Amino acid sequence: MIDLDKILEGAVTAGIAGHVRPDGDAVGSCLGFAGYLREAYPGLKVNVHLETVQEEFRFLKGADLVITDASEDIAYDVFFCLDCADVQRLGDNIRYFRSAAHTVCIDHHISNPLFAQENLVRPDASSTSELICDLIPKEALTRPVAEALYLGIVHDTGVFQYSCTSSHTMELAGKLMDTGIDYPRIVADTFFARSFPQTKAMGKVLSRSELYLDGQLILGSITCREISELGLRPADLNGIVEQLRNTAGPCAAAFLYETRPSEWRISLRTGEPVDGAKIASHFGGGGHVRAAGCTLTGTLDEVTEKLLKQIALQLS
Ligand SMILES: [Mn+2]
């Protein structure tokens, strides 16, 4: 564990940032942590930097204060980098990491190279939100902080479903529930709810999905043109790879979405014997054994071919 009192001793400003295309865990851990620091260290000026905050997360306390453009020159006394498997995942906010006097990384990705001056990296934690919850004295947990952390844990565990969920995760989630948060609403409105265009996008991907490698891989894709025709952004495609993975038979699911012409983001969800993190890091990406991602360039056929080759290596 890191010692927050020691890290923040004498500090006047603290910056917190999560990864690009922030997901529930990135947003939840950043806002939960910021909420706690603002309450526990009243003299400290705390800023949160995130590329964007999705509509469904904006009810969280402090979401309206998030700085989304990285144009301002700020040199923080302490800069916390949350849920980032590597420093590049900070995107444009990397400038605040570079200019900070002291840097701290809090993360749960197994591929994390411990890139900050101080690192709290635990691959056995379900989420960065779980790590933040561990850091905070439980008697200091307030409802707004608990809402943010519960949201983050819910998103990274697939509502306590994935194998990253431990009994410790459940204990912490129980402590968060005890603050009186509306947990059914958090799950329904931020995890399961989809807009109509999102439902259409999911239908498109699922109906065109194909089996490869003797039925051991299911693969679905959508082009950037189709994404923009539906009025969606790549961030709106969460949940599709999990639906592919629900298919009985294949031990791996891949969802390919084109972020700009000929650039494909690949989301992997895998079961034994396929190690998604290994495949993703082969292509310069990262993630977890069961959930990982990377970016490849080329035509859909070329990208699919490259991916199949790597998965086939693990199956043989
Ligand atoms: Mn995470």
C-alpha cells in the first residue's frame, strides 16, 4: 500500500487522470479518489483530467469539474495516474505526468511496467476503483465517493461476474452499499442501458459475426462509416464484445471496430487456453488475460488474418 499522507505532505496541488476513451472504472476511480481527497485534504487543490465523461456517468459528484482539454499549462505537486496500463494511455494528459514534481500510478493491469515514481499496481484487484476503495479509510467513505467507486467496480467486473471478482471485491462493494447508494440504479442506468442507435450497432455486429479457427473464435466488426451513420462514437460500442463472448462454443471473442479509415481497435474476451493480454501486447496493446485490447492497421481482412494467426498459435 502507498501512504497518501506521506505522498501529499506539503503538496498544494494534485492532478488525477485516467486513460483515454475512459470507461466506467477510469471515470469512477478518478472521481471517487478526487472526492475523497477533496474531503480529507481541504487545503489541497484537486483537478481531474479525462478526455471525456460519458453522459451516463455525469450524475457522479465532481463530473462537472472534469477538465477535458489538455491545453492549460499546469505543473502539479503530485500527479496520480489511474487505471493506465502504460504512460501512453494518458493520451494528451501525459503532459501533466511529465511536468509533475511527483508521480503516482494506481492500476490493476498485469502489463503495467511501473512507470511512475511510486506505483500501486495489483493485477489481482478487480479494478482501479477497488484499489482506491482499499486506500480510503472506510469510516471516511461518503455516499458520492461510494457511488463513483461502486460504478467503477461494477463496470470492470461485469456486475461482479468476471473472474477478477474476489471475495474481497464483494466485501468492499458491501461497504460501499452500506453508505446508502442506489446500487440497482447504478447498474441499470450505467451498465445495461443502451441508446437505440447502440442497440442497432450491436444488432449489426452480432448478425454479421462469424466463427473462425474451427469454431473456437467468434469475430464481429463494424466500420467507422457505419459507426458515424448511426451517430455513434467508438466509446458507445461498449458491451458488444461481451455479447459476442456469450455465444456458447467459442473460447474467444474478438470485436473489431474501425476508429478511422484502416485503423481498427480490437477488443478481446477470452477463456482457456487463450491469453488475451499476450495477444494484445504482441500488437502493442495491453490488458488482462481475459479482457484485452490493441490497435491494428490495414483492411478488415488483413487485420483479421493477423489476429487469427496469433490466436491460432495459442490454440495449437
Ligand atoms: Mn480498470
